Amino acid sequence: MKKIVLGTTFTALVLIGGFYHQQTKHVTSYVEIPYIKAVYSKPVTYDPAQMNDGASLIFSELVYEGLLRFTETYGIQAGIAKSWETSKDGKTLTFILKNNAKFHNGDKITAFDVVASLSRMVAPESKVFKYYDMILGASDYHSGISKSVSGIKASNDHTVTIELKNPFPPILYVLAGGTAKVLPAKLLRTKDFFKNPIGSGPFSVAKIDKIDIELRRFENYHGKKPHIKSMILRAVDQTTAMQEAKEGKMHDLSSWPLSGLEDVFKEGQDFSTVVADTWIIGFNTRIAPLNDIKVRKALKQSIDSEKFRKTFYPSAAQANGYVPTGFPGYIKNESPIQQEEIPKHSPITITIPEGLDKTNEIATFFETTLKKKGWKIKTEVLSWPEMMKRYEDKTLQTFLVSMIVDYPDTEFLLNNFASSNPDNYSGIKDKLIDSLLTSARGLQDRVKRFDVYKKLANRIETLALSANLFHSKPHYWIHKCVKGFKPNLLAVAYIDYRKVSFDNSCLEEASK
Amino acid sequence: MNRSLSFKEYLNKKLLPYKIILPASLALITAIITAYSILIFYSDSDLSFARAISPHISTLIETQDGPELQRFITSVAKEKGIRIEIFDDKRIIASSDSTTTVGIPLKNIGMGILGIKTKISRDNLISTVKIKRDGGPANLNSNIRIFNPTFELFFMVMIISAIIFFLSFLILNILATKIISTAQKSIEPIKELEHSIRKLSEFGEVSLSNYMYIEELENIYNTILTTSSKLKRSNDNLAQAKAKELTVEAYKRLIHDLHTPVAALKQMIKIINKEGIPQDKKDFAKMRVAEIAEQILFQVTASKGNLKVDIDRKENDLNESVRKATGQAQMALTEVQNVEIVEKYDSSIKSFLHDNMMLGRAISNLVVNAIEASKGQVEVVVKKINKEISIAISDDGEGIKQEDVSLFLQGRGKSKKKNGVGIGLSSANHIIRLHGGKIIYRKSHLGGACFDIRM
């Protein structure tokens, strides 16, 4: 689970404007103009093993490539792997690599690169270990007991086998996800590798500066090459992004789940879709007074999610629980409100990320409505990188974030609350949750597993670990001259930009 | 005006609409039947497919496994070439081909077709099945909707219709060609018959040939034969009657023609006997008496010998013959005093092959008629027009109606006069025709009638 979207940036508008001007001045052919995608923040990291935010994952999907990839509809397709199979006992997966897969520096990708890259995911310093912990020998390697991962092996140059502790089919999702990327083994250990990262994805990094990441089409890409020649990931805040989109300087605002009612939609394409996410006010039980379940319950009930949704995100869906629509554990019906008395409490701070379209109004909303109900509430607005840092340090008390489902399986969503998970934002240590998570993993029967998830979801609600605000039903704004854009049901990061292209005649028309 | 068509062309023309309309109707009917059958087939197939996957989908919905549901319908839809949507009572839960329709409110689309459970829209056949499974939840309130593209279906229907059209068109054309050629063969005897009839008209007889195997033609042939022999008989009868009529005519003509010389004779005798007439005129009268008497004798002899009146053409002076005949007519009508007769002759005409007696008689008749009809002026003009000789007798009378002229020429007209212009005209006509000439009637430049003899 990652926190995302609400990032803002260190944006200097003057710089952006100037840069844009300089770029367009030299454009001679429309086919060659860069595709400019606005992102709410620059990637927090370029290292897949450290990735825990949406902006980094967007970068990862464009520049890196793993064994597998996601399709638009939760499916799995080939990445570097040409073919793969699972043993009868479900514990061993064998991947055969494509012969023509190369890194951006021209080196051929071998099975040893895969082993080195995947091993990094379970290394002691990895922040994504929780997704890979079912790999045989992963825990020993993670805790430093062993020097290699016994479950990840290269049988030859182009064959990789991955052994699991137990049969666990969702491992394929992990391997198709944004972190399981293959990087060149021999360069990985060099000191500044991630300052100028080399992958094997459809785009290579041309230049990274303060605002823009310039990507260039990788001409030796092993699959179907992208149509667009270059792409710019531009870190801007939402208001600026929308303004630039209106001026035709931006092609893609899919980083923000808009409502479709914004001015910018008067021109351009509107893709309405669903993504698997839940916007919440997370409660950190490590910090008083939220260690008190009574306070959490009362606060959860005092936050008027529906009013919030209708005020700020009217096109989104009502959230009755933590699990997004369409996933096991999703709570369909509103639970009856039993207004609890507001217990005595020390002051509570709600952190709101900077860069949302209405950051300040949102802060005011929480402050006024909760104060009115008798809460000692204060709000603070933080920049995205700062907020992410404090999130990882677990020093945020209550905070507005969007929890996206990294992989299309509730397992990955709910194990966020496992007491052993270092990424557990709530800090809850609940034996029932832990035991239910373990039992769910061991169940092959879909219906039985679903029952467990239901119990888990209810348990999480009972423990009041979040106030669930809404599930996004985003409208993506895309420039009218862009073709082939297709939303991804799982997450924005997985949008396939290999298929996107420009309609040149439209561009010419627009320039007139 | 339209050209008349040959039998083959006629048949082709008449059969043409059938050659188009029939295949087109057949193709249309086939298209409708095929389309309906295919619709039923597709509908049943889609519905049964939807029912087949319904239990598994029911499980996926029950366990809220959206991703698996999405993956499942995407893969089966791709394989089947269809679109699948799963929806609850309000909105679409999953869609196989679009990541932008999930979550949007459900729209009711398509229209029903009689006898088919499936609906049809512009592009798709839409089959909807309620999702359920044995032992599953009683009411999931969810449905599977399958969109099967109709393009393929209609394409198939179009192909089948086109084939049917082409085949039936081909068969009908072959059939029509066969019919036409048979029909044409069957009318070969008609041509023969036509040929026979031509022979019949040319030679009056025809031999029976080999076409007599068609009853209708045989009947026609027999009718023609019967009619032909009847006509022959009628012709003989007619000839006999005509002969009789001509005899009577000849008598009438003789009697009539005698009237003028006898009257002239009477006049001459009057002159001879009258006192105070100069001797030279009396001598001329005496000479004329002898001549007229001779003429009368000749005419009577001629009539005796041949009642059909023959002519005896000799090279004689035409101008002289006309002058004599005019004078004779003038003398016959001395009681008509105040008529001036202007005579013009063409001196270039010297001798001309004619019977001076008979032609004179014809001219006399015409001049007498002219004098009787005139108010004061009659003109007789002889001249050569191209290779023809024209003797035009004109008066300033009231003229004759054009439509009556031919009747008078044939001797069938009714005259108001006592002696009857009719006989005079028909007699003249008869004589001129015997000379190989004709009488043309026209309005005279004097205002009355003009009879122009052309020889």
C-alpha cells in the first residue's frame, strides 16, 4: 500500500513557463513534440526497492521493466519474460527471458540481472519487503542471516526460477507491479546509479532537473515501441497543471482524480473510470490520544465523510469501509451511527498535503466542523515530500491520504495492518487481524477466503483505524489531440504509454 | 414512334421485370428468413453462454473479487469476440472492453424483436441474463449483458442474400433464354406461313408444307385458304357483274355520246334549212352533217362490235383533236349563248399517239360540262408539262366538291343536271384511263372547276 497522489511540488512557475517556451520554439514537427504529463510531485525515489509513492511508481513503469506487466483490466501480460509456468505444487515459478530484451545502455538482459534485482527487493534496506516475504529464503536474507535469497535462482542465462514458501498465486501480481523491476546487475552497486538510472522500459531517462524528467523513447525496446518520441514528467501543483492544460501546454492530468466538473474539461478529453483507492484520514495509534480506541471511534464518527465528499469530490463514491469497491472486504452498506460521546482528549493535528486544488478549504472544513463538535483540532498543510518523510517516520498523528491498492488482491491491502508490517501506518497490533491474515493466505477456497477478508475488514472498522472519506471515481483530463489513452483500473501508474500517440492533424489544427 | 419489336425482343422486354423482381424478392425473403434464423441462433447461443458463465460470475460477485471478475470477462469476451458487462440494479460493475464504463449508471439500450429474448441495437445483439447459481445467494441483483456485434451477422445475411440473388438471377436468366428460344422455335412455322401467304398473294396458290403440326397455325392456314378461294369466287362474280355493268355503261355512254353529235347534226340541218344564212356557212354545215353522220355511224359500229369500248391509237394531231372536240361541244350547246371559250394550244405538240375519236369524245364531255357549269368563261389549254401532255378544261362556275369528284369519275356521283354530269365524267375518265392517262381535278384559276387530263 502506498500513499500517494496528494503531492505538491517545489514549483517555480516562472521557470516552468520559461522552459516550456524554450522547448516549443524548436519544435519543427508535431510528431516530435514531447508528451507532457503533469505529476503532483517528482518521484521520492528512483530505486524500486524504496518506492512507496505514486509519482515514483509512474516513473518506474515508464523507465523500468519487470518480468511481467499489468494490463488495463487487472490482467497480467509479458514484460521481459517470454513465457512462464508454475509447478504443480504451486511453489516454483519458472521464467524464460526474451532474447532481445536489452537495457538502455545496450547490454543484454540476463537471468542474473533478474536475480540481482529481485534480491534487492528483500534486502534489509528494502521498503517493499512485505510484498515479497513469501519467497523462499527472503526473510533470512532480509534479516541478514543469509547472504543470498535461496528462492531466487538463475538456471542459465535466460531462465529464472522463484521458489515460494507456500503456494501463493498473487505473487504474479507482485512481479507485474511497480517495484519488481529488473536493473543491470553490474551497474546497480555503483554509487550514483539512481542519479541517472538505467532500465529496460519503453522510455529512457534523458535528463532530470528540478521540475522536469525528460524521457526519450527507447529505440531498442524489446516490445512494441512507443509512438511518442519523448515524454516529460513535470512536477506541478494541481492548480498550475490545470491552468497549463487550459493553455494547451500540458497533455495529461491523469495524476489527479478530477471530478470532471473543472473548467479544464471544457476542452480536451474526459476519461471517467474507477481506480482501486480509498481516501482516508489515517489514525496513528502510536500517538496519543489516538491510542485510545474511544477517541478514535468518536473521531471517526465525528468526521462527516459524506459532507466532505459532496463538498470536495462529488463525483466520487461513498466509502463505508477501508477496502475499495470491487475488492473482497468492501463494505457495501453504511453502518448505523451510534454517536459516541467525545471523550476527553489532548489536541489532535490533521495533516493535509499541499498542492490539492482546495487544500486550504479542506483544512478549514475539518477544523471548523470538528471544532464545532467539541474537538480540539488543528490542521497543518505539508509539502508532499515532507509529509511522506513524516509518514515513513510514523510521526503523523492524523493525515489525509489516498490509499491505493498496489496489487489487485485484498491481501496486499489488508496486510498493511499486520503488526509485523513496518509500513503499518496505524501502528495497530491486533492478534485477531494477524491471525485472520495468516488464515486468509492459507485458504485456496475463494468463498472461504472472502469470508475471512470480510471479517478482517470489519475488524479494521471496529478498531477505528481510519475515517474513510470516499473511493475515487476519477475523471482524467487528456489533451484533445492525444490518441490511444486508456485508463488502468488498478492504478494511474500502470497506464500504458506505449499505446499513446498524437493526432497530428489535430495538433496542426490547434496551432492555428 | 416506337419501332416494332421482334418476337424475341418483345419476350425479352416482357420478361425483364421478372428477371429482376423475382430474384430481388427471393433475396429479400431469404435475407429476412436468414437474419431471423441467425438472430434466433445467436440469441440462444448468447443466452446459453451467459447462463453457463453465470455461476462462476455469481461466485466472483459474491466474494467481491472485482479484479478476477474483470479478468474473467475480459478473457472470455476476447475469445468469443463479444463484449460482456456485469451490472447490478444501478450501475455497471465490470466491463470487458472499456475501463471507462465501470461504475457508470446503467442505461437501457436496444429494442426487442418479436419471438426473440434478445434485444437489438444499432451495432449489437444484447442478451441479458440474471446472475445466479445453485446454492448461491438468493438474490445477487446482478445481471450479465452480452453484446454480440451485429456487423458480422448482417454481413453474413448480406452475403447469403447476394448469393441467392445472383443464383436466382442466373437460373431465371437461363430459364428465360430457354423459354425465349423455344418460343422462337415454335414461331418458325409462322414465318413459313407468312411466306406461304406471300406466295398466295403472288401466285394465287400455295403448297402445304411441314409446319402443320401446330393447331393454331393450321387453323390460320386453313382459314386463309378458305378465304382465298372465297375471294377468288367473289372476284369472278365481281368480274361478271362488272362486265355487265360495263356493258350497260357502254350503252349509256353511247347514248350519251350520241346526244352531242345528234344535237350538232340537228343544228347543222337547221342551218342548211334556215333562210338568210350565207351559202358558205350552209356548205360548211352540209359538210359537217356528213362528217357527224359518219361519226355517229362509227360510234354505233364501235359500240356494236365491242361494248367494252376499245381505243385505236394512232399518231394524230392532238391540237386538232382538241379543237374539233371543243367545237363539237360548242355547237352542241348553241343555246348557251354568252359563254366565251378561250382555247390555247401548244404548237410544239404535233402528233401524239391517241384515238382522236374517243379522246375527242372525252374532251367534248368535259367541255360540255364546263360550258353548262360556267357563268361566262371556259378555258381549254393544251400544253406540255415535262414529259406529260396536259389538257386542262377550266370554268368559272361553282366548282365541284373535292370529295364528290372521285365519285363522279367512278360514275357513282349524282348530278343535279338532267343528262347527268356523272356519266360524262365517268365516260371521259374511262377513255383517258384507256389511253394510260388520268384526270386531275383542282380548283380552276377562274374560280370554278378545272379537269386536267394528263397523258
